[in-house]
Amino acid sequence: MDNQSGAPTEQTQAAHRLSTLTSWDADWTGLRVVVTGITKTGFSAADTLAELGARVVVVAASDDDEARRNADTLRIVGVVDVLLGEDSSTQLPLVDGKPADLVVTSPGMRPAHPLLMAASAAAIPVWGDIELAWRVRTRAGRKTADWITITGTNGKTTTTSMVELMLQAGGLRAIAAGNIGTPILDAVRDPQGYDVLAVELSSFQLHWSHSVSPAVSVCLNLAEDHVDWHGSFAAYAQDKAKIYAKTRIACVYNAEEPQTERMVEDADVVAGCRAVGFTTGVPAISMVGVVDGLLVDRAFIAERKDSAVELAKVSDIADLVPKHLAANALAAAALVRAYGLAPEAVRDGLRSYHSGEHRIQPVATIDGVLWVNDSKATNAHAAAASLAAFDPVVWIAGGLSKGVDYDELVRMHSARLRAVILIGTDSAALRGSLQRHAPDVPVIEPGTRQTEMVQRAGGGHIDGAAVMTWAVAAAAGIALGGDTVLMAPASASMDQFSSYAHRGDAFISAVRGLVEGQAKAGKEF
């Protein structure tokens, strides 16, 4: 507010200046900015702001070799200072001896973090890298890319990758960015420029975004996740719903998850924006869906009241197409069709798609038992999609629960479970749900002896490889021909592994060890 003399305060002046920073060519010179983090996101934000002429101080909890190298580079390009270490990262520093005008935060930093709480108390605005990228995307003499934005509890990366491939198949210069692949600011600053960016957005990134106005947007699904970060499921859902704000051409929703349609109904969009649904069943008017093994469009053709156009065959997606993978393909198809691409671009994009590792990844078939790695199923919703694809299942599950409830997951899929192998340092929540809703399903956990062996293998610490070797051996001891051993943990991995990829690699290695052991024993499979 203004002071008693009527003159604008420094805080009011800073707020007004920030409101004018809506292009690369705006006057960013001398803007005092604190950037949190020094890996991909933080580095790209600090580098961009320094190039714009802002006065930047970077703070980061890490103080390893990579952080120091990045710090040296940032100082060379004009960053005022880089403060490394836990102590530095918890305090809001001054910039050139004065309070910051702006904080640009890494998406994973919680709003309750002391540094961000200090910014809030001082009424200093906080942006994420997505907000910054949107504001600098327009630059004189450069192509300005449209944004197609994708979020959801699960399937974001798959759908974003499919959108990227479809756009490229349609002859457009496009790239996946945001929460996938290229940092968004690197994509925006590309000298050649892009026609379209396929932007994957996490709930964290959406929380810190305020101005984005995408051409087309989608929330694929919504289920309980990251409650520990957001504070409640309602707050998580509210941030996810921001994907639809200011959408210009079409909001795409999941017709099988009514909450996503309600998000669209409640969104403040640009006049003329359409609502388009996707379904793995037969589509109604203004939807895409599946008919007789074909992906079809009843939304973007003139004769949609009584006909549909073929986009692709379900078999164009992959050899193994679970329901959720078909849903991802349909969402991607709806997004690019809304943007104006021809049906052939959908088909050709899907034919060039290859699912990544650790997402419903067949590893081996041994004695009629299929072994599947779905380490990327880090929450209950993802695990539910995976479990729905197989029957019967020996399920390897457990890890960091992130505060979610497993009752619905277990209740929905208890009938397909032959047994459950529990991993994780604290599986109490999942164990309790199994006891309540699948009391007749055997649950196998490491005993004291196995736990001691795992700790000895890790020199007194938890050894993820030993954990997974035990789990695979336990599953092999109970699985029968025709079963699927599915490693879909429904939990984060960091209690016993460095990442979901590390967990998946450990599973693959353990299964290969099983194969080699059987080969040495002279068994055929």
C-alpha cells in the first residue's frame, strides 16, 4: 500500500514493476531476485535472469561437486552470489544489501519451507520456473511457441511424450518440456524457436504458476498424492485444476473421472474455449474414444452427430496396451486434434512411441510366470491402473506412502491378488489396508533374519539390491504358471532406493539373477 504521504512505497513500486514484466524485452535490469536450487531448474532460472540483467542470488542446500561447478558457471555469467549448504538455504538473503523483489523457487520446495515463509511474511512474490518462462516466452525477432499443457496424478510423462511425437509427425517443430526432458526456460530460449511446446506440469509447478494461458490443456486424472507437500487432498486438487485456467482453444477432460470435468466447468477460460472429453469406451459427441479396436474422433469433425473419424488402431500404441495407456493416447489425440492436426499425425505419432523403462515393463517369463516392472507406480492410483491389467497377481509393493490411504486400492483389486510381498521400511498403512480388505490374501514380509542380511549387505545401511533380491525370491516361491509378478509399489522409493529407476533396475537385476540361476540348474523356460 502507499504510505501516509500518498507516495508509493518501495513494495508497491516493486509489485507494479513485476506486473510489467511480461516479455523478454521488458525491463528486467536491476530486478533483485533470489533463486532457490542449483540443479536443472534453478540453474536455468538463474542463468536466464542473469542474461536479462537481473541481480540474482542463488541459494541451494546441496554443496557437492556438481553444485560447486554450477555455482562457478553462474558467477561467470553474472549471478551476484551463490550460497550453498543447508544453513544458507533456510534463510532469505539480501540482494545487493536490500530485500529481494522476487523469489523464483524450485518446484519441489514446500510452501512451508522457512525461506518461502520468510518471503510470504515480507510480501515478496514467489514464482516458479514455469511462471518465469511464460513471462519471457515472447521476444522480438523470435518465434513464440504455443503451449499445450498436461497434468494429472498419473500418465503425464507418457501423454506429453505422445503429444510431442504427434506434433512432430504433423510437421511442427515441437519439444516436450517442463517436468519432463528439457527445462522449460531452455526450450523458451532456443535460438531457432519452436512452433509448440508440450509442457508437462506437476502439481508443484502449477502451485507457483499464475499467468500461463495455454492453447490446449488436460488434467488426465486425479487421485490422492503429495498430500504431505500440499497439506491436504483439497489443496492438491485445487493446484491441479489450475491447468485449465486461461485456456484458449480447448480443455480436455477424462470422461471416466467426473472430477476432471468439474474442473473444466469451474475454470476461468478464454471465451470460445471448448470442453472435449476422452474415454476408453464408445465416445459421445465432442469426445474421442474407442470403437472396435480403433481410436476414433467425434469432436473435431463436422459430422460428429452421427459419425466418427478413425485416428489410429489401438495396436498402433504398443503390443501390450493396458486401459490406462489407451487413455493416455486418447488424451494426447484430443489435445493435438484440438490444436488442428490431421488424423494421420495421431497415427504416425503413436507408431513412433516407445514406452519408457519402469512403466509396465515386461522383464521375463519364467515357467509361465510373467514378471513386470512398474517401479514408476509411485502412488495408489498408478498401481491401480497397473493391477487392473493383470490377473492373478503376486504383488510386490511398499515404500514411502507420502501420507496416502490404500483402502480403496486394496478393496478394488483384492480379488486378483494371489499374494503380496511387502518391501519398504514402513509398510504399516498398506499392511493395515490388506488386513481390512484382503484378509485371506497371504502377505509376506522380511523377518528379522532377512532384515539383518539386508543391513549386512549394505554395511549396516539398507541395501536396495538385497531388498529386491529377497522380494523376487519370495515371489518366485509362491507364483504359479499363468500368474504375473507385478512390482508396482504404490509408494515412493527413497526409503530403500535412490529413485524409482534405481528400484526398477534392482528388480530387473534380481529377476535376471533368477533366470540365470534356473539356467545353471538346467531348467527350461
